[in-house]
Amino acid sequence: MSRRRNKSFKTQVGTSPGTLTYVGQEIDHATHIQRIEYNETDYNVDDSGKLSACKLPNGGAPHVLWLDVDGIHEAPVVATLGHQFRLHPLLLEDVMNTEQKPKVDFYDDDRVSSPVIYVTMKMLHHDPRQHEVDAEHVSFVLGPTFLLSFQEERTGDIFTPVLERIRASAGKTRRNGPDYLLYSLMDLIVDNYFVVLDNIGEKLDAVEDRIVQELAGRETLSMLYALKREITIMRRYVSPLRDMLNALQREESALIKDHTDPFLRDLADHVNQIVDTLDTYRELIPGLLDVYLSTTSNRMNAVMKTLTVMSSIFLPLTFIAGIYGMNFDNMPELHTRTGYFWALGVMGAIFVGMIVYFRKQKWI
Amino acid sequence: MSRRRNKSFKTQVGTSPGTLTYVGQEIDHATHIQRIEYNETDYNVDDSGKLSACKLPNGGAPHVLWLDVDGIHEAPVVATLGHQFRLHPLLLEDVMNTEQKPKVDFYDDDRVSSPVIYVTMKMLHHDPRQHEVDAEHVSFVLGPTFLLSFQEERTGDIFTPVLERIRASAGKTRRNGPDYLLYSLMDLIVDNYFVVLDNIGEKLDAVEDRIVQELAGRETLSMLYALKREITIMRRYVSPLRDMLNALQREESALIKDHTDPFLRDLADHVNQIVDTLDTYRELIPGLLDVYLSTTSNRMNAVMKTLTVMSSIFLPLTFIAGIYGMNFDNMPELHTRTGYFWALGVMGAIFVGMIVYFRKQKWI
Amino acid sequence: MSRRRNKSFKTQVGTSPGTLTYVGQEIDHATHIQRIEYNETDYNVDDSGKLSACKLPNGGAPHVLWLDVDGIHEAPVVATLGHQFRLHPLLLEDVMNTEQKPKVDFYDDDRVSSPVIYVTMKMLHHDPRQHEVDAEHVSFVLGPTFLLSFQEERTGDIFTPVLERIRASAGKTRRNGPDYLLYSLMDLIVDNYFVVLDNIGEKLDAVEDRIVQELAGRETLSMLYALKREITIMRRYVSPLRDMLNALQREESALIKDHTDPFLRDLADHVNQIVDTLDTYRELIPGLLDVYLSTTSNRMNAVMKTLTVMSSIFLPLTFIAGIYGMNFDNMPELHTRTGYFWALGVMGAIFVGMIVYFRKQKWI
Amino acid sequence: MSRRRNKSFKTQVGTSPGTLTYVGQEIDHATHIQRIEYNETDYNVDDSGKLSACKLPNGGAPHVLWLDVDGIHEAPVVATLGHQFRLHPLLLEDVMNTEQKPKVDFYDDDRVSSPVIYVTMKMLHHDPRQHEVDAEHVSFVLGPTFLLSFQEERTGDIFTPVLERIRASAGKTRRNGPDYLLYSLMDLIVDNYFVVLDNIGEKLDAVEDRIVQELAGRETLSMLYALKREITIMRRYVSPLRDMLNALQREESALIKDHTDPFLRDLADHVNQIVDTLDTYRELIPGLLDVYLSTTSNRMNAVMKTLTVMSSIFLPLTFIAGIYGMNFDNMPELHTRTGYFWALGVMGAIFVGMIVYFRKQKWI
Amino acid sequence: MSRRRNKSFKTQVGTSPGTLTYVGQEIDHATHIQRIEYNETDYNVDDSGKLSACKLPNGGAPHVLWLDVDGIHEAPVVATLGHQFRLHPLLLEDVMNTEQKPKVDFYDDDRVSSPVIYVTMKMLHHDPRQHEVDAEHVSFVLGPTFLLSFQEERTGDIFTPVLERIRASAGKTRRNGPDYLLYSLMDLIVDNYFVVLDNIGEKLDAVEDRIVQELAGRETLSMLYALKREITIMRRYVSPLRDMLNALQREESALIKDHTDPFLRDLADHVNQIVDTLDTYRELIPGLLDVYLSTTSNRMNAVMKTLTVMSSIFLPLTFIAGIYGMNFDNMPELHTRTGYFWALGVMGAIFVGMIVYFRKQKWI
């Protein structure tokens, strides 16, 4: 519900389909492109960021080419890449549309565009300033020998750990094709979801503790609402991944090798675990709310009891005092010697009687 | 829940099926028909609005014919068009039934009527007067070389942007058939949904701000209810589009070309995004309501605390004053020199004690 | 939840399956049967109501035979008809069981009974006395050349409009077979649902207006509950029609001609529209309830504020008056000349101060 | 939630699968077995209850054998029967497990056990002592020429009406095989559900009347909760029957004859009707609860109004009386002749003014 | 929501897929492995716990090999076992991931790893210290002649009853293969669920009793919330078993023999029964909550009534006393002889009148 989203929605009306328009936050860095080539024996990084280098290697040893594009706000850059890899205009539109929800698309009509698989999902961060989950738009284009990854230029390159693993040794990633690389990057993003989930879990724990120990004030309720909102939004980002991963496994595409399937299945397991935990959290919130509301109601009850006890004790006493404050000429009690003390005694008796009564009622 | 809908319902009983009855708002303009013919090289608009011109071109260069009918309240006009294009009576009934919910129908029995695809959906506007989503009934009839579009004569021609694009240059629309034109018009309508969605999102933001900052009064609740109603109604108009677009893609109809499929898929994505956002909004409303109700309850609590504090302080004090206002002859304290000041002192002590006690209870 | 339903449930236990028992309201009219025969050229009504006339025409010109049976409370009449048309005993049981929910049954085992389609649905009226939807049990038996229609003898013949159309001219009904007649009658019943829906919509409008304008009292809540109940019950009667109509279209039965399919699809559209509207209504009710409850809670708040303001102003004032009503001998203020006016002044100041304070709090 | 269920759960842990353990209520009667043989012409009952008689007839005229076993608490008896009819150990376990929920099992592996169909469901009674639905575990084993029925020995033989029909005449049951007998017995049980449903409906009617007429106290809420619980539990027993009956119809088993299918379909209709009514009831309960809670809240409002009116009238009056009870020497009003009556007059004016004000507010 | 889970989530980010990391509670015992070999005639246990013994028997009589691994916190041990049985790295990761939710995986690509079935589920205990369900991670690897079982080293060996049955006699387990052993162990775990379910049921009974008898305080609400949480978490552990068991039955795997299918079906029945009971419990909780809240509200009502009755009685009386406490010179009533007694009489009449009025209102 940020200004950003609103802007994005509005600028779309009336433009021709396939028009490249960036709808995310304004950014003043230039797009940065990293070109990584590797196979089991070689490894080569071109960090110059030149667009012209972003071509498929023609001939030579079979390498996996990974173009890591950092920044999707420059339409010409995206368009050039699209041209060099022969990508469908709608695919490019999706790359730049930061509001696109997670999905997978199979482009298999060779006459129109290269046969590639397009995957988009959200990288989630906990933005400590906004107290809110912050979603970064990430896209992947998987081809037979290449993988393009696009991310918003916002929080540094999130794919560094995988890059390190490739550089470090001739491990599993180096031995496998671009589909395994895609899996590794998706796995990295999903792993990060657990961190966000942890953060939510810890906050829920804190709120729960406050509520159960009756320390909760109204700001606790606002936190509970904010948590529910966070869970709702995160679920919206994560749950489509289940169908996406199923589609990737099921699809009879040559781009996904058979031995990558168990890894995708494993990833789907993780996603299920996250969605499941989110659902558990979501189901618990109404219960917490009920406990909180009952606390409020109990406090009100305590206030009312105090009022009732005070009134019930002092109204009758004041009335008795009022009687003997009357100025009638003929009030026999007034002229006895012990009248005053009798009056005090009766008042004391009423006082004690009321106290005993309310004790029995457990009101005090 | 307007008078308009009610009227429509009632006039239907007992009429023969297929009878053309307009059930929308009363309109006094005449129907206006625009005839556009184009192919990659030519472009021709006939704005005369003559019904007789509304025929398929016989022979000549293969053109796409687009008849844009503005106004569906005149049964004879619709009937004539139906006759000229050999459309099924039930199709014509649906064109005029402004209450028809979004759907797609495949008419493929060549013996009864032309094989066409009938698509109907709602154009949504935010009516600033009624503070309500206003739905305009739009229908499309897709034939092999023609597209008929029907809209209510209410808010000007909503298809102008596409018309401009066709006129402007020999772009994608000019190179493609009527199925792509249908997609373009549907895309235009869906793009507009985002504007309405934005409006809802902004209003929800405003309500949320008011509630979280405890500024909300009862009118905020009415706004929340109105928002929920708007979301419910908009969801009802938008969500059938998902199945419709799936049906259009899946259907083995020669009327929808293969290369239009990715565009329809893209449109389905947008629709999904809208429904998703609506669902998120809808899920957030109960949480907001709880925060609001808790605010009300907290205010009540504050009122009660004030009352209780005032009563608890002054009832005992008044009682003490009452005691020494009694007229007993024998009240020794009354005749001491410092009695009055002792009494005042005790009252002051009780006053301070009560204040301290309620401070500890955090009631003041 | 009427007595009627209860009786019906109980009398069923222990009877042999297929036993004909009428379970509806008690009726003292005799069953009335109308025999209509027609084809494109001829038309013939036998209004004598003789049971013996209720046979299939043997030979002669091919006619559609429609037997319209008004009253299903006489087991022998139903049994005789069942015998003459060779109907399955369970079908006859369903005809008489006014509690049967809407369904379609395909009897296709030629050895046991005639191959017919059995359709049952509810005719709905708004009973102005009971403020409740009243459901009348209607059954149809569709054979190759005949249609039997059964209705409860309660509110006059509901099929009159169709009968009039048949009599009036050689229209669509006259040109088609008994399946189109079945469609026409079902369409008539569904059209009537819109009237009931309208009535519900109007009542909901009224309740909404009262609640939003804060005019609602407790009887409004009862109306809201009654509306919810009506919607729940109506939905229960209407929603099975969707599956029924789908089954009728899908079924490869020779009894339903191909060109009747679009009409059934159209009818299914109407049913969908009704269920959809009912669902929208149903979703809105909880929101209205929340607004109503918040009104109640606001009123309580107003009451509490009045009480608190009155108490906070007069308790301190009375206390001050009480002090100077004490009878101590030594109270210097009492004997000054302006003491009384000072006291009045202090009271006035407190009064004004309190008023200002509560104004700031927006309590008054 | 009875002690009984708990016991059953616990004793199961660690026992070998297929061990016969009775888990229901303790019973001290012996098992009673009735052997009924019949065909269209003959009918024979052996009421001796000898286990040795419980064999299949070898040769002779083709009869249907029905063994009606009353009491399932004696493991040896069940084991012997299982041996004589070659039943699977898991089937016997299910026969004795009174906690087993309704289901149908098809045992068709001829090498392991006889090919039979196992059906289990619940017989429901309204236990007037416990104000709760009481469920009796009933099992059926359908073989090619025999039917075994097992019931708990608790409330007398519930199958008497069917037995009477068989004895009485050579009706439909006598002409058909054991599958029709199975249907008849299931139909009997389902018919009984209507009685229980009626009881629930009547109680709901009573609660509704009390609530709508504002007569409801807290015990009404307990009744509402008990009703909801009853409905929840009954639904749990009845709803699996729908799938069971579908499975019986669909299954290509020679044990169910074709002409029994319509009867099973009819039975499924009845079950649907019951589940439907239960769902309607269940949906109405929250609405009733809201009306009830609003009544409570209205009563609170009435109480608060009384308090506020009383305080607002008498606090100012008492204050005025307090003023003229002060003992200042110089209070001019006190010494006028009409001062007292003026004071009374002002008090009266305030009293009347307050009354008028609160009338306008509609508080009194 | 324990510290444990959080840790587990965080340590996963950035590690290479297939890395073995133990994420459960810290444990200082060594892993203990028991090797059991048996067939119908022989039985042999090797309790030495040597890893080297954990190989498949080469040749000799065909035995079932069961390795019962107690403790999954030592990555090298799990890795060695994985190597000896040629298990997939992802399978080993799942064995050690105590956060893995229940699932079944079919590893059937013989080139990559042994074709085995991997099953993981949760063993549930009631931890009396934490008042919470405690879940232990259990895994099974089913091969053609072997079964590996992994459990956390926490609460002693939970499989002892099955081990005893195998040792005791040449029963059903000894006669069957490792698939039946797998079933027996799963059955043992599911049996244990009933114990936990019982515990929940008993606690729910206790809470229900307290609430219905109006003895419930705020701690009852906390218990209700804790119960709901327990039910939510238990459901999350148990409900995936249904799909798992279906998958095991359906799968055309040679590892599961045909005659084990009925046993798996029976197990699925038990799981259904548990999930069903959990659902019933879950549905009942909101109703209980409503009854509880209504109790709170009724108590508040009682408090308010007391206050109102006291105020309504004593405010008018005090006012009357106040009138005659005024010091006007000219107050005729004061000087009559019976004035005081008249005043007392009027006060008494008002007192009695109020009492009668509130009795009628049923407030006292």
C-alpha cells in the first residue's frame, strides 16, 4: 500500500502491450552487468559491465553463461539484452514490471522467440526502517546454455554466495548446467525467506508473551495487525512458488535436466514448510486477539467493580449522615447522649457488612 | 443495490426467451456506430453511423472490420446488426442485458448462427458522485474477419486509445487480425481496473492511517464498510475473467490465432494480480475493524476510569463532611478548637491517598 | 423450520422404500389435470381433468403431449399416472416428497421403466404473511414425446404464461419438442427467482439505510437475521440448479436436442447470476452487523460520557457544600462577611473548569 | 468427549495390528445371534443364537442368509464368525472398534479372504438423559449370498421393522438378493437420522423463539452451544455416507446388482438432504448468537441509561440542597420569607428540565 | 515458536544444497545403532552399535535387515550410512532436518542412488513441563530387503514394542518383509497420536466444564488459546499423513507388496479419525469462547445492576435529607411535630418502591 505501487498501476493504462516501462522505485545508479562463464574446468568473470559483451559465446568449449543484471530501471539496456537473446517482448515487460507476482512462463514457440523458461519471484528483506517486509523483484531467463538473472539495484548483489561457491571450487554447480544454477539461485532466495519468517516468528512470540502476561496495551494490537498484514503479504509472495516448482518439474522441457528434479522437489518442500508455518501463524492471531480483548474487558470489569464498591459503601453512609443533618425541631435521637455514637456504630456496621458482602462476591 | 437493478429483474418474468429487452439506465441519445476497416497498409473510418453500412465487406482486399457500437438501448438497432451478422438470439439478449455477468460463449454450430466468440465484461469507473464503483456493460463478438464491440452510451467512447493507435501507425494491431484487436480492447479495460484498484488502495490507506492514529470516528467505520462492499462487487466483476481467458486460450478455435495466446496469458496474469490484491485488501479489513473496535473500547475504558476516580475520591470526602453536618447534641469533636482543621487534614490525606493509589493503578 | 417439515421427517421411518406418501401441507382440493397437445400446426387442450385421458396418443400426427398436474397430495392419482407412463416407483416417491431438494435423475434402464429424465426444483414465492420465502415443490418428467409437470395445488397454476404463449401463436415453443417446453417452464420458474431476489435486495437496502443513518434499533438486527436466513434457504434451493443444468447439457441423452443446449446454457447463466448476487448479499451482512454493533457501542459511550460529566462536575461541588455544612464550633470562614460568596465563586470556577476540560476531551 | 472414547484410544497403543479389542461401553449381556434365511417362497428364522448354526448353507435351494448379530463385545464370537465366513482380520477389528467412523471397504483379493463388501455406519439416538446424540456402531458384511449385520447390544434390535416386512409377505425384499437387504437396513438407519434431525430442528426453533422474543438468558447460550456441538458431531457421522454410497454405486462389483443402484442413489439423496439441513442449521447459529449478544448489550444499555438518568437528576438537586445547608453567617437568601419555596421551585424546574431532556434523547 | 526452530532456520541460508546440518536440540549422547536381522525362522540382534556392521548382508539366507538409528545429530554417522546404502544426498539432508514436515519421497532413479522409499513423520509426546506437544523427528528408508529407521535421541527407543513382538514369536511381522515392518512402526507412532489426542480431549473437557459452570476465569481463556495452538500444530503434523499413505498405496512400487495395502488403508483410516476429531475439537472452540465471553459480559451486567440499584435508591433519599438540612428561616415543615417522622416515612416509601420496581425489572 505504498505510493510506489499506486504510481505503477496508473501509468499502465492506455499504453500498447509490450511497452517497456519501469514501475518500481526511482533509482539513479546505472545498471551493472556481470558476465560469468564456467564449466567444470574453467571459470571466467567479466566485471566490465559492457552491454556489448552480453552475447552468447559462438563456438569454443561448451560453457555455462550467467549474466547477472543488477538494475532493471533502464529500458534501453533491457531492450538490448532482449534483442541479443531474442526474447519475447512480453517477457521483457515482465522483467521490468516490479509489481508482477511470482510465476513461471514457458516460451516454446521457436518462430517467435528463443525457447526459454522465464521465472520471476520476490527477494524478501526485513526493512528495519519501515517495520515491513520489503520485496525485491527478481527474474530469471533460462536458456539451453545460459541463465540471465535480473534484480533491482537496491540492496547489493544478493547472489554473492553462489558466485563465491562457483569461484571457490569445481563443486556441484560447476559440474552442472544452467538449470542447476537456476535452482541454486532460487534456493538462495528461499533460504532467505526463512530469515524473514524467523523475524516474524520472533515478533509473534514477543506479542504473545506480552498478551499472555497481560502487559499488552493498544500498541500491541497495532503490532498484531501489522504482523497479520506482513503474513498476508508474504504468503502472497511465497505461495505461488509451489505451483511454479511443480510446473518446472512436470514440464517436459529439455531445459530442465532429469537429475535437477529432486532438487526442485526439495525446494518445493521448503516452500511448503514456509507456507505451512505462515498458515499456522495466521491461524493463531485470532486466538491472540481474543485473549487480548478479554484482557481489556477484564480491566473494564475491574474498574466497574471499584466504582460499584465505592458507591455501594458510601451512598448509604452519606444518606444516614444526611438524615441527622436535617433541621426538624422534633428529632428525638438528636438529643440523647449516645445518639451520635450509635449513629457512628450503625455506619461502621454497614461499612463492615458491605466489605464482607463484596468479599464474598469476590469483587474485592 | 440500486433501483436500476431491481427494475431489470422484475421486467424479465414471463417474457419469451430471446426477447430483446434493455434493462439498464434510461438513455435518450441515439445509438452511435463507428465502422473501422484496416489492414497493414490501409485504414478507413466511417463515422456516419449508418446502420446500412454495417455489413461485411464482400470481396476486395482482406481487411479487419471493427464495428464500435456506442449505445445498446435500442432493440431494433441491435436486432438489425444481429440479422446482418447472423448472430444467435441469445447472444443479442446478452448484449442488451446490462446485468449479465462476465462470460465467454463459443457459438460454433454453423447451421444455427455464424460461428463467433462472444465475450462480455464490465468497464469500471469510479463515480465520484456516488462514491461507488460504476460498472458499464461491454460486449464483443469476434468473427473470422470482424469484431463487433458494444458499450453503453454513458461515459464517452472508452476505446479511443486503441483507435488512436490504429490510426497513428502500422503497429502491431494493424499487422494482426481481429483476435489481437479483441485482446487490445480487453487489455484496455483491464488496465482501467488498476486505476479503480488504486483508488480503493488509496482509500484503504487513508482509513488505515486514521484508525492506527486513533483518529477514527464512526464515519470511518462506514467508509470501511463501503470499501468492503466495493471490493466485494469489484471482485465479482473481475474474477470470472480468469476462467474466461483460460477458456479463450484452451479453446481449439480457429478464431484465436496461436501467437495471440501469450498475450492472453499476459492479460490473465494482470487479472490474477488484481484479484490477488483485492483478496489481500479484503483480508486486511477485519484486522482494521478489530483495531478500530479496540480503540472504541479503550475510549470507553478511559471514560469509566474518570468516573470511577472522581467517585472514589469525592464519595468518602462528602461522607466525612456529612458526619460533621449532623445535628446531634453530643458530638465532642465539634467543640474542640482544632476539630475543623483535623477534619480538613483527614480529608486532604484521603484525597492524596486516593490519587496515589490510582496513579499506581495507572488509571490517571 | 416449520411444523410441516418436522411432520414429514418423522412419518418416513420404517416405511418400505418406494411407498408413496405425501408429506406437504394438508390440502382439500382435488387434483386437477390439464392435458395439452400441440405441434406446429395444431393445438388442443383437454381441461376435463379425467385421469383416463392421461395416456400417450397412440398413432396419429406427431404431437407434443403436456400433462400439467395441479396437486400432488393424492397418492392414487400419482400412482395411476406412474402406471400409464411406466415410471419408476422412486420417481413417483420423489414427485410426492415436497422436501426433496432440486435434482435431476436420468432413468435410462429400459427394462425397468420408461427412459425419462426427471427434474425437480422449487418455485419460490414471497409469503407476505410469514415474511419468509415460501417454496413450492415442482417436478417434471421428460419423455420422448411428452412432458409431465407436477406442482402443489397452492397458489394457482404458475405455468399460465407459457400456456398462453403456446395458445397465442405458432412461436418457438410450438415448433420445438418437449425438451424446449421443459426449458420454457424452468425458465419461467428461474425468472420468478429474480422477483424474490429483488424483494430481498430491497429489504437489504432498507436495512442498510437504517443502519448507516444510525436509525437502527434491535428490530433491525432481527430483520438482518431474518434476511440472512432467507438468503441461506434460497441459496440452498437455487444453487443445485447449476449442477443440474450442466448435467442436462452434458448428458448424451436423445431426449435433449442439440439446439436446446444454448438455451440451457443461458438458463445456467441466469442461475449463476442469482447465486452470485445471493453470495454478494451474504458477504455484506457481517459488515452491516459490525456497523450496527458499533452504533450500539457508540450510544453506550455517549451514555457513559453523560454520566461521567455529571458526576465529575457535581460530586466536587457537593463536597464543598458539605464542608461548610459541618457544625464545628471553630470554622473561621463561616463568620466572614464574604465567605459565602467566595464559596459560590470557587464552586462556579470548578464548574466552568470542568466544562472546559470536558469540551477539550470532546466529551460534550 | 466421554470417558468411553478416551479409554478406547489408550488401550490401542502397542498392540499388534489386527488384534480384536472391544473398545465400547461395558456390557454384561451375551451376544445374541439371529439367523434368517429366505427366498421368494421360503422364510426361516433360527432364533436359538447358536454359533455353530452360523454357517453358509451348503447346497439346497438358493436362499439369502442374514445373520443379525446383536452385541460385538465378545472377541471370541466375532473371531469364530470371521473364521466361518473367511473374513479379513482388519475387517473384524473394524467390526469391534466402536470408534470407527463410517466407511466402506471392498475386500476383493480372493486369495486372502472372501470377496465381500464391508460397510459401517452409525445408528443415532437422542439420549434424553444426556441431552446428546448417542451413536451406536453398526457394521454390515455383504457376500454373494449372505449379509452379516453387527450392532451394539444397547437399545434393542433396531432392524425389527425390516424383519417384520420380510416375515409379513413376499414383498420386494423377498424377491431380491442380499444387496437389496443391505440397502433396506441402511435406509432404515438413515430414516432414523431424520428423527434426530427433527429433534435438533425443534430445539433450534425453541432457542430461536426465545432469542427473538428477548426471553433468552445465559442458559439459552449454553443450549445454543450444545446444539452446535450436536450438529458438528452428527455431521461428522452422516457426511461420509455420501462418498460411501457413491463408491457403492460406482464400484464394478458383482455384489451390487444393477437394479439396486437407483435405490442407493435415492438413499444418497436422503443423506444429502440431511447434510444440507445440518449445514443450514449450522449457518444460522452465528446469526442467532449475534442477536443474543445484541440483546445482552441492549440490556446493559438500559441499565446504564437508568443509572445516568438518576445521577443526572439527583446530583444537581442534592448540590443545591447542599448549598443552603452551609452554615455561613452571611447567606442573604436564607433569611427571606420565600427563599425556601424559591429553592424548591428551582429544584422542581431542574427536575422537569432533566426529564424533558432525557425524553428527547429517548433514554426514558 | 521455540528458540530451536529459529536457530534452524537461520543457519540454512547460503549453505550449499545437500550439506548435512543438524538443526535440532543439542545432544551430548553418541548415536546408538541397533542391527536386527530376521526371517520367519531366524532372529538376530547386534547391539554393539558399530558403524562397520551397518552393511547389507551379502548372500546367505534371505533376511530382513532393520537398522534402528537412535540419534541423528552426528553428520559423519549419517553420511557413512548414506554411503553404505547409496542414499541420495537430499534424503540424508531430510533425515537430519528436524524441521522437515511429514512427507514421502520415492527415489527411483537407479543411476543416481538406490531405489528406496523415504518416509518421515513426527512422533508426538506430551511434555508435562512445557504443557505443549513435543514433536520428535522420525525417518524411515525402505529398501528391497532392509529398513533404516532414524529417531532423535531424546526419549528412549520408541520402537521397543515392535522389537519385542519380533523377538517374542514368529508372528505376522516375522513372516513379512520390510514393508510390513515399516507399517508396524508407523502404526505404533499413529497409535501414540491417540494418547496425545486423549490428553487434548481431556483438557478440552475440563475447560468446557469450567466454562459451562461459569467457573472460568481469565486463565481458562489462556488454556483455551493454548489448546487451540496445540490442535493447530498437531493437525499440521498429522494431516499430511493422509496423502502420504495414499501415495504409498497408489504407487506402483515393488517395495510395497500388495498384501500390505489393506494395512496401510487401515492406518489411513486411523489418521482420518484423528484429523476428524481434531477438526471437531477445533470447531467447538469458538463456541466455547462465545459462552465464556457471554459469562464475562453477564458478570459486568451484574456489577452494573448493583451500582444502578444502589445509586437509584440512595440518591433520591439523600436528596430529601439534603432538603431538610437546608438552613432557610422559613421552612414550615421543620417546625411541625411529626415532620421528621413524615420525612422518614416518605423515604421508607421511596426505598420500598424502588426495591419493588427493580424486583419487577429482575435486576435484584
